[in-house]
Amino acid sequence: MGSITLTQGDGRIIDIQGDGQTANLKRMIVEGLAVPEGRQKTLPTLLLYDATGLQIFEEITYLEEYYLTGQEIEVLERNADKIATNIEQNSVLLELGSGNLRKVKILLDALERAKRNVTYFALDLMRSELDRTLAAVPEGTFEHVKCFGLLGTYDDGLQWLTNPEMVGQTKTIMSLGSSVGNYNRDEAAAFVKQFASTLGPKDTLLFGLDACQEPRRVYQAYNDSQGVTNRFTINGLKHANKILGYDAFELDNWYAAGEYSATEGLHRAHVVPRSDCIVAGVAIRGGERIRIEESVKYSAAQTRKLWDNGDVIEKTVWSNTAADYNIHMLTRRQNMVFPTNPIEYARHPVPSLDDWHRLWKVWTIVTRQMIPDAELNEKPIKLRNACIFYLGHIPTFMSMKLVEGTGMQPIDPVAYTKIFELPDEWPPVEEILQYQDRVHERIASFYKTGQAYDDAWTGRVLWLGYEHEAMHLETLLYMLLQSDKTLPPTGVPRPAFEQLADEADRDAVENQWFEIPAQTVKIGLDDPERAAGPVRHFGWDVEKPAREETVKAFQAKARPITNEEYAKYLFEMGKDQLPASWSNSGPTDGMNGKTGEVNGHTNGHANGHANGHANGHANGHINGTSTHTNGHSGFSAFLAHLSLRTFHGPIPLLLALHHPVSASYDELAGCAAYMGGRIPTELEAQSIYSHAENLRKQALQTLGANIPAVNAHLINEGVQESPPSHRCEKGQADGLDTGALFAELGDSNVGFKHWGTVSVTQDGNKLPGQGGMGGLWEWTSSTLERHEGYEPMKLYPAYSSDFFDGKHNIMLGGSWATLPRIAGRRSFVNWYQRNYPYAWATARLVKDI
């Protein structure tokens, strides 16, 4: 392990304290009480954890009602050796809080058994706690594990992590005891994000989270029969008096009260005066509840949202027997995940330069790291172009459109425009990359001069080029998934497929039917293709103009068809054609599939779509024969030979049974009929999205009475309602009805969150809206055709006009590789030929009432 400076303290305790901790607490007490009328008064939770409070809390951990400690110990006893092997050799283990010695020692012993040379630091603001922790592991206890204390707050710890000797040091930051549950959900995400920001490529977080959803059990944990927790809470007022310097709280006039909110999934601890009083100059009514602590519980869905909002990816998870307490190992999400809140992803019709840089980063990972140079001239899908075509086509297309839209001179070499003619010999890769750099420099120049935002036509060209590149990125990725030469994405950890499958099994619920009422839906947008007029969001020709349609009532399933359901359909119907997203991993003849026989023709020119506009058959047959005659007996044996294609290599389909199935429209239409339904029309899908949005708003209104306002506007689990106004700056556009045109994607699997599909069966009792298909587009039964008011685009007249041939079906939403400004734009329309097997698309069932 690299050298770490162990100074600034006595013995093994290092003092890293900043100034003003007492003053900060005093300010927090006064500010929490002096809130405007109508808002709940609060006291800082930190008041509970002085030396006396920590001693009382130690008593609490031994209470039978306080289940959290026992459950976490169970997780550690069952999995400590596995956890230890996931902590890097020669690294730092920083624990946020000294922790419960019974728990910490289990992990330290496991690290010693694993011969991990680890330096353990316990961070705490109480020296007495650090003394107690280190006394349990005196020097000489371990050969491989060294133990030290850090005296300071979490903020001090964050600052310490930025020290030069720590920046390059491999580390795991640990928070046990479900301590993150003491923050509300937004604060918790910010807390995770802060510490994740200090992580390097090999660093991890190790967080314990309470997942208990039993109201009575949670309530009793914080309202024990012996009154120990009440004593713990009231001690916080004693600490407050010490901080304030006088008896501001007359303790005989105060009592502790707890309550559990099933709606919000949390317990709140309050202190309550028996009669009217004045504290720190603030009048408090008798019986008024002052919140001093929250203990938030995390369901599987809430946990995923926490990690998403905290910019981390779950590497693996360990659980207790009941699976209601979990220890999660997390890695920092690389800077190629796109925000899912429209306030961020669609703040202006023109993508920002930061948006471009994020897109270029992913493009570089895909084209220069995932594709070996030897494979650039290959065609993973025979119907598509060679990979090198896309590398040159993207900057060439952008240059051509900038010439058309701004009158600038073409970027050399001008001969690159001939790349559309598919030459016999492609230019050298290095030459293409130099050309790409010159195009990127030209794009950046428009932002430096302000022309990107000041000139409407330049902005339109930049928008068109940005979405064109984003769509081709998805094309390239679904091509690469079909090649066994493709490398995993750099910086994206391999998911813990086994643990995730277990979690999906545990959390699965029945796929329910929802009544979708008759309603009028708005589709499309108004975007006259001209430079004059107000700033407006742009749209492709098939999105325009805005119009209204009436949709009659029908029923819809919540989630899409899963891999398991599709496999049952194939098995029971005796079909032997696998979807292109699967492969046959049978022990005898391996993957027998044929790759896409051509029933159609490729477009012949680049059309700027992420979708494939050529026909083909799904590759892969089940041992080349019907499932009824392939020599296997039973559905389990049938499944055992199937794999799901992923960018981390094929995985057994058994580990992805709860994921949505990706297949052609024709394949899924047959399965839908077998399952007693059909695939919705475009208007029915839009009606589902509208109804899902109404249900979400109703739920927020219900929660609104219970959730306090934060920063003057309501925040609910990362979803901002009534967004705050902002000053109009470059890259922002006031007056745009962004909320009406763009959906809040929340924890939808879009924008490179997971680099693959995720489980959907846990949401069988919820109606997902746009982009909620687990990482896949949603097929509709509607054919792409001209609608009233359609006009080809001036900048790109061939965008859609060649595909009004009756062979292409509309798809909505987006996949895990779709950028949010596309996946979330309510007007966006995508399409593929009905039997095109490679598109990342699924379907859900509807039926008539």
C-alpha cells in the first residue's frame, strides 16, 4: 500500500477536524426551529450522537425489538469472507462512524483471513468512540490489517479524501447500520453522490440498507417497550442545551414521540413540548411535533433510485435470510450516464457543449475500445454497413449539414462526402479520427462564439446532428451485440447477474391488468422549420404537427413480456426460432443460428436513424430443430441451453428470466396472441403513457401533505414538482413548456444507466409510462404512414419519406442506449420493419374491454 501520512494526533487517532462544529450545530438548531409558519420545525439529528447518546444507542443495538443490528450481523457472518475478497489488496477501508464493534470485527477478521493488506480508518466526531473502537483491536491483533481512527465529521472525512496521498489510493468507503437512512431520500442521494465523487476506477462503497417494509416491526424498533429509545431521543435535548449554553429546553416539559408512515416508508422521531414554550427565541405550541430524526427504509425500487440519483452502480449485494436487510457494494458511475430529469436533459432545444462531450465520450468508448481494430471493417449484421462506415459517416454528415445550414466552408477532406457511396476501400482509421476531431472543433466553436444559441438555424443543425449521432450510436451497439469479438465497455463493471436474479425472484409480483379510460391524447409537436419566431423545441418531420386524438377505453398489462414468458411460448408452441437477443448455448452443437437472411434491401443511403430499415430473420435456432423433438424433456431442460447476449458476454437465460424480451414485432405479436392479448396501437400506447402520468401526479398529491418543502419547492424521491424558476443564460431557455413535451424518466433504464436490460417483474403492479420497459423500445401495431400535416424536413427531406411503404411499425419510448432527450420526448417516433430481429424492442399486452 502506498504511504499514508499518519500525523496530526495521538497514537492511532488522527485529528482531521475543521473549525466551528459547535457553532454549526448551534446555527442548525436555531434555523431548524425558526422556520416559516406552516413548515415543520426540526432539530439536527447530530444532537442525538454525543458521548452519552452513543452509549445509549449501544444499549439499543442489544434490544430484541431493534432488529437492524442483528440482521446486519447475520449478513456479515454469512458473507464476510466474500466481502473481504471484493476489497482490493493494499487498500484503505474508511468507515463512516466508528460503528458497532460486533459488526466491524467480523469484517476485519475476514480481511485478515484473506490476507488482505488493508488499512482500516474509523471516522467519528467523538474521540471516546474512537478510543473504544481501537481498544477492541489493539496493535498486534492483526498481521495484515492496520487500524486507525479519524477524529472529525463526514465533511472533514470528505476533505481528507481529497488529500494528495488519498486521491491515488485504492479505497472502500463503508457505511453500516443503515446510517444513510437517517437522511431523507434526496439528502441520502446527495450523501452517496458526495462520497462517490471521491472514488477512483477501482474504488468502492460498501453501504448497509434496511429494506424492511413491515410497519409494526419498524415502529417497535424505534419505540421499544423498555423506553431506551425515548431516553436516547430526549438526551438530544440535553445535548442541545449544552450547545446553546443554557437550558433552552426544560426537559420536564418535553417527551419523545415516534410515528411510522407507510406511504413514505419511513419512521420519524419527534420531541414534543407538553405546554407552550419559547426556545432560542422561537414560540412553540404545546403538542407541536419537532422532528429530530428520520429512519428511511428502502424497497428494491427505492434502492435502485437511490443508486441512480447517487451516481453509483451496484456491483454486488449480500442479504440476510429474510432478504430485508442488505449490504451493497457500489462503484462510481462513469461520466457517460445522461440525466433523466427534463429540467436537465432538455433545458434548451439546442444540446449544450457538455451534452456533446458526454455523447462523444460514449462514442469513443464504443468505436475505439469495444471494437478491436481488426473488426472495424467487419459487418456484425450482414444487412448493415461495416463498423468503420459509422465512424466516418457521423462527422461527415455533421459537416454537410453545417455547410447547408450555416454556409460555412466544408471541412477537409471535402472528398469525405463520398463516404455515402460506400467505397471499395475505406480511408485509414487515423485519418478518419483526425477528420472527426476537426468536426468536433467546429461544433465547439459555435458555442464559444454564442452562435449555437443566438442563431436559430445553427441551433437546429446542431440539434439534428446531435440526435443523428445518438441514434447511430444505438445502431452500432445493437450490431456489436451480435459479434463475439466485441469487448466489454471500459469503466462499466460486470453486473452481479446471480445476485440480481435472486433479487428479481424475490421481488416479482403478478403482472396486473390496468383499466385505461377513454381519453383524448395529444401527440406530436409544433415546430415550423424556420429561423424566425420564438425559441422552440425541435422535432423530426414525423413528429409534426401537434394534434389530438380520441382513444377509447381498453385494458393494458403493466410490464412487458419477459424472457421467461417468451421462452414458455416457444416451448409450448414448438417453435424453434430464437430471438436475436438470445443464443443457443447447448452442449452439443452450440450456436447453430443463421445470421439474418435478407428478405429486403438495405436503404442504400444513410438515413440518420438508429433503427434498421432492412428486413431479416432472427438468427439462432434451438439445436436446429423443433423444441418438441430436440431430445430434451421439460421446460427446465429447454431453458438450460439458452443464453442472453450481453456486453459482458453471454449469460444463462435463467439469470435474466425477469428481464423484458427483445424481439421483432412479428415474434412478439405471436406471443401476445398466445398470452391472450395483442400489441397496442400507437395511440393506445400514448394513452397508456398519459394515464400513467396522471396516476403518478395523483400519487404525488397524496404524498404532498406528508413531504416537507425543500428549497421552496416540493421534492419527492428526486422528482421535482413545480420546478424553480431560473435566470435565462446561455444553454437555458425560459418560457418553453418543457414539462408538456418531455417526460420525467425517473429511474427508467435509458441513457446508459445499465448497459443492458434490467428486471421488470417487480413492477407488475405499477403502470409504467414512456421509457418504462426495462431498457427496451415499445412496439406498437401501428404502421408508419403519412399523417395529415406531414411535410418532409428542409434540412433532411429523406429522413422518413422512404419508409412509408407499409412494412414498418412505429415504436415509442427508448432503450437503455437511447439518450433521454429522445426517450423522454413525448412526440418522438421510431420505426423498424416488423420482422427486423435486432432492434432493442419489446411489447406489452392490451385487450379490448
